Amino acid sequence: MTIIKPKHAKLSLLNSAILSSLLLSGCNSTPANPQNKAESNLSFYGTSEPFASEAVYFVMTDRFVDADPSNNYETQGGKFPTFNRELKGEDGKVANVGYIGGDYKGIYQNADYIKSLGFSSVWLTPIVDNPDQNFSGGEEITYGGMFKDGGKTGYHGYWGVNFFEEDEHLYSDNFKFKQYSAAMRSKGLKTVLDIVANHGSPAYTMPEDQAKFGEIYDQDGSLIADHQNLHPTKLDPNNSLHQFYRNEPDLAQLSDTNFENPAVLDYFTRAYLYWIEQGADAFRIDTIRHMPHEFWKAFADNIRAKHPDFFMFGESFVYEADFIAEHTLPENGKVSVLDFPGQKAMTQVFENKDSSFAELESYLYLQQSPYHNPYDLMTFYDNHDMARMNADTQGFINANNWLFTSRGIPVVYYGSEIGFMAGTKEHEGNRNYFGQQRIDSAMSNPIAQALKTIAHVRAEHVALQKGLQLNIDFAKDTAAFYRVYQKDGVNQTALVLLNKANQAKTIELTNLIQPGSYTNAINGETIKLADKLSYQLDANGVAVLILDGVITQPELIAQLKELQQVVPE
Ligand SMILES: [Ca+2]
Ligand SMILES: [Ca+2]
Ligand SMILES: [Ca+2]
Ligand SMILES: [Ca+2]
């Protein structure tokens, strides 16, 4: 990066000193000096997307808390039962592919807990009706098995049958999605709805065709698609019930929707507009890469014609930024994505004490970006489709300190606040039942305590939510970077200092220091900086030094101007 040398460095330094003293005396008026005026007119920000203020808690509803046993349907399914289907591993380890009982009520009764951890949104797994039996086709799932659906149920919600109807396991009397999302909103929590358009339920290889499997119903209850237990290549293009599906296999035995059929776009547009009316605030789009950009562009246009700027992010489970970034481009629908390259980098760093913070820099794309805007990405270190992060308590604390201060919109998978089932994969326990008891004791866990602190600091500071990120020093155990938000009269800078070592470390910085009086948002202490910094961080510690005021340090301004270029107008 080139650094433009200021022509009037001395004058500029003098001005910063004046400005700092103005700030210290609490004076907010614009300095009369013309150069300072120019500085205060500079805009620096990573994003102006409203959703960037959010922090998202991801709940697999069936696995969170069962607050209403009356919707568990323990005898459902007949000879294909759906309740509590354990997969047993060695040494008493267990996973489960049946319904366990978690419901809307279980989330709502813990709304205060989720909010108190510092989250502002809850992402729910899909809520639409799934089949009422376990799947008898495919290959039998066993403990630790992958890409097999035999014997599984739709407890996860990704096997939609009627995309206008809620699954009977989720709601309670007078507490359907509409009431749930309104109740959550009254607690200060938005709802991110997980949506699927790529596929319905498993649709073929059943010894005998099962009810609801391979079928899709419209809002009025009419059957509009039926795979009829046929292999995709056997579907008849002249049969209107087959036309909804593609005639080649995609994922496992899932019915794969035919994106070339306008009825498919029409159906999912209507269905998901309906759920916005019922209270969804944003969408997470499942398996987005399994349908072409044209479909998602048309879908996004349809949604935003009614709900301008509606925020959506997609799941393209691929580690190449160039590839997943395509979805974020306006011509492809301007759908944000889950930052899988970031997830990989974060687990590499926070699972291994020998790693370096420097390994995190490459996924950020702060200088040049394939993404429409890297600041709008959803950042996370694990989810339901992969092994939970295999870190110790300190690793989780350090990961959260990074996640809630670096660029992106943080997502935390339920249970990670206590390191629940750390290291376990799908079908090995990564979706195990969390339960009220664990939640009731969660705040005694050091991970939850540290998460609460850093998440609240992010929630209270626009610089951490939307500020431009300028990395200063990324070393093995320590990192130092700025988040600068200077826009429309709001001027806030965060200087973030991280230590992931198990002993105290001192961070020394000798350049790019914005002079001024900072407040460490973690503990409230005041730190006055001139042209260098020496700061001792606790073991696995974080400092977020907040400066309210404009950036005046010329080299810093020059670097921020370059970084600003990655942000779209
Ligand atoms: Ca229940
Ligand atoms: Ca059902
Ligand atoms: Ca069927
Ligand atoms: Ca597909």
C-alpha cells in the first residue's frame, strides 16, 4: 500500500492537537480551521447496510428448548416413527435424527437470555411443514455418517412439503410464527428466517411411496408437485406434477426444484412474501449455489419490489471467495453470503495455539474484494453442517473477541456460548439438544461471560458494526486494527487490541496512531495517545479503545482513503 506523504505535516499535527483538546473539553462544534473542516468532511465507513448492526444467534429450533410437550407428537409416523431417533456411537456418544421437541416457546422463554448475551437477531432453521414420518429410502444413517438420509426425519426443517404451512412441532396454541416473531420483537430480537427453494423433501428410493415425501402443496392445500417415488431421470416432462422438479439428481435423494419452470419462482416468491408478512425480518437462503444466479436475481427482485432493501444472505458451502462472492453482486441479486473462507481461517487460528493472527488477514479482502461489499458478509466459526469449533475455553473466548470486532456481521451457533459439543460433526452431536438446564447455568461459563462483554461492546459502537477496518499489526498472538466510522456527522473510531496467548502480552505501536483521549469500552479506563502506544493486554484479552472524533493523522487518512475504495457507493 502506498502512503501519501502530507505536504503540511507539521500544520496537520498541530491541528490534531487542537482538535484533541477540543474533544477532551467536550466541545462538539466544527473547528473553524479550513484544514480541519476538510478532515471532518471525509467519510470513512465499511457499510451503510442497516442489518450490519445486528448480531445473530443461530438456533436449530428442535434442538434448543422444549417448552411445550403437547407439540412433540411422540407417537407420530406409525411404522416410520419421528420422535427421538438416537444414533449411538462409541463410549456412550449419541446423536439424534428424530424430533426432540424444541419449539418457538422454548426460544421465546429464553429471549431475555439471548438478548442479554448481546444478540439482536435469532436465525431459525426452516419453519415450514416437513413430512410426518422418517424417510424409508436412501442409505441408512448411522452415528457419524455423512450424506445419508435413510431413517432421518425433517426435525431440521429443510425438507419442506407445504411452504405456506408451519410444521406442527414448532407452534403452540395461539403461538404460531406470527405471534412468536412479534413476541421476540417486543424483546428487541429480530427474526432471520431460513428459507429453501432449491429442494423439497427426499423423493425417491422408498420401498413404498410415503405420504408427503416428494410432494409439494400450495397455500390452499392443493398438490402442485409429486415425484411419485421416481428417479429424477424417470420424471415425465408432460406430467404437470413432475414439471416442478428437475430430471437429474442433485443432493442425496432430495426432490430438486426446476428453476426453469416459472411456477417454481412464483411459488417460492409467494411463500416467502407470506412469511415476511408474518414477521420475518431477513432471510438466510439455503443451498444457494444449487440454483442459478438468474433464479436468485428474479427472486430477490420480487421480494424487494414489496420490501425494498430486504436483507438476505446465502449459504454457498464453498471456501473460494471468488466463487461465493458472485451472489453478492447486484446483477446476481445482491444477496450477502456466509463467509465460509472466514470460517475456515478462524477455526485454523482459534483451534491451534501455534497459529498466528496473520492467518486471518487473507479472508478479509480489505484492499481488494471479490464481494460487492466484504463488510456485509455473515461471519461465523461453525454451524450445523460442519464440526463445531474444536477449541478450548480460551479458544472460544479469543474467537468471539475477533468475531465481534472484525469486519462482518457475527453469527453464533446455539451452544457455542458454553463450548457445547465442541469438535463434534453432524450426526456426531453437533445438533444435540441444548435444553433449559444448560441455559440456566450458562452465565457461569467464562465463554458466555466474555461473549456477553464483547457482544455488548459491539452492540453499542457503530465503529465495530460498520466501520472501515484498517489492520495495523497482526502477529502470532496479538493483533491491532482500527475500525473507523466517520459519516453523516457521526465520528467514531475503535482501536482494537487482541491477545490470544495464555499469558499477558504488551502491544507496541509506533505508527498510524491517531492522537486523542480514548476510552477502553471493555473496562471504562481512559487512555491518552500521542504518537505511540504501549498497552498490556491480559491473557486472552481484548481492548476496544474508543475515540469519538474525526481522524486527523495524515498517514492514517491516506490509508483509510485507499481502503474506502473497496466499499461501494
Ligand atoms: Ca415441544
Ligand atoms: Ca410435519
Ligand atoms: Ca410421496
Ligand atoms: Ca438444485
